[in-house]
Amino acid sequence: MALYERVALIGLGLIASSMAHAIRAAGLATEITGHARSAETRAAAVEIGLCDRVFETAAEAVAGADLVVLAVPVGAMGAIAAEIAPHLAPGATVTDVGSVKQAVITAVAPHVPEGVHFVPGHPLAGTEHSGPRSGFATLFRNRWWLLTPPEGADPEAVARLRALCEGMGANVEEMDAAHHDLVLAVTSHTPHLIAYTMVGVADHLRRVTQSEIIRYSAAGFRDFTRIAASDPTMWRDVFLTNKEATLDILGRFTEELFALQRAIRLGDGDHLFEYFTRTRAIRRGIIEAGQDTAAPDFGRAAEAGKGTEKG
């Protein structure tokens, strides 16, 4: 059943293209329009029939839409919001898929006209691939989609957006924006930074040749490289806009790392065993919650095409 007459996707990367496929597969909208800044991206979207209509400007794409999805890097949200504001239909809902929520609210909310509903969101799903050809309809299945509606948000608009997310297969939770940013700093942002760092360390460690790193990559390092292959623009913006929470978690990580260094140096096997036992239980909890599979090799044989979580 169609929940929206016209959904406008601003930005046509992995998340937006997956939304287009999922919305069409479930019949959740009558029409899907789209816009991307790059002419190449727009051409690709037209070629594969991603949207019913693709426009050169965001203003054209949002005209008459009752749902507008901002699927651009967090650093570009404010400029896009300012551009589309005069063209938004009364009663429309504006949402986003940004990995940081407080910064998006600060950037977008001042531009949202009276009578238009703003319900920020964040799907916890993704792969290391990007672009309009990378999307697939099942990306959000059994993944979490966090909504962070501001105080006073219209309950009907929130419920309708929730129904769309659930219609695409996602589990939906509402959360305070500040709490969202702290949770994601733990579960996504800092792990990505660590992955980038470890790959960078390997790159600079001249005693190990690049060919050896590639040839002998064990599961741990291989998955670091998979995470570190994520979109550089998106992750640059994530760390610049979720600075406080990320630095807080990085500080805690450093303390834990120092404790482990000390245990290794002193040969404290009991500390290491207890620590690893505790952290192993977290992994089991993730599998039991259905957020990953216990299959060997992270289940990639069964989950072909899927990769890292988005933000």
C-alpha cells in the first residue's frame, strides 16, 4: 500500500538507491523522483530506471513531494536544505539518512518552513560500495532505522515515516539526537576510525611489504580493510560533526588499550583471558539479536554483496 504519493530522493548513492528499490518492491510510494549533483550519477540513475524522474536540481526534484529524503553527506545538508526550502509542499515531511543527528538538526531545522515536518533519521545499514548502481531492495531488512524527531514533532508524520521504514524491512526505534550520536560513536564511528588507523599503520610499516599485507591478510585485517574502504567524504563529515562523542569514546578506547598493553607487558594472562571472555559475550549478543550471522567468514558466502554498516 502506498504511504506517500511522491518520494523525492536527494542524493542517489547506496542508501537512496536501496530505498528506491525497497519502496518500489513493497509499493510504498506512487512515484519516486531523484536528484544528484553529479551528471554522471544522474545518467546512471536514468539508465537503470532507479527513479521515475531524475532532475538536474534538488528544487525540481522536491516539487510536489510529500516525503523528501536528504541522502547527501552530513556537511552538505544545510546547503541542500536552504536550496529546497522554498519549493517544499505544505504538509510534506523532510527526513535524512545522516550518520550524525545533532549536527544535521542544527544545519537543516532553521530552513524547514512552517507547515513542513522535519523527522531526522538514520538507517544502520550499508556496504563499502557507493553510487546508484550499488543499491538493493533488501539492504534494510532486519536492520535498525533510528528516528530522532525533535520536541513537538507531528505524531502523524513520525508514524507515517516509521511505517515506510518498517515497510522496507527495518526495525524502527525513536531516540534523542544526543544519545544517538553517543551510541553511534561507540558502535560505528570509533570502530571505523580504528579500522582506518590499522590499515594506515600497515601502509606505513615498511618492514612488511604491501604484497605481503595483501597476500597474507587474515580475517581481522581483511575486515579492517573492508570497513576502511567506506566513502571518505561521508566519514570525514561524520568525525567533524560528531567530534565530542567520538573524542570521548576514543579517550576511553585509549585507556583500555593502555590496560591491555600493560597486561601483555607483565604477562598477565588472567586479565587478558577475562577481558576476551567478556568481549566475546558481546559478539554472541549481536548474533542472538539477529544483527549478524555465526556462519564462518562472517557469513559472506551467504550474504554476498553486503559489507560494512553505514555510519
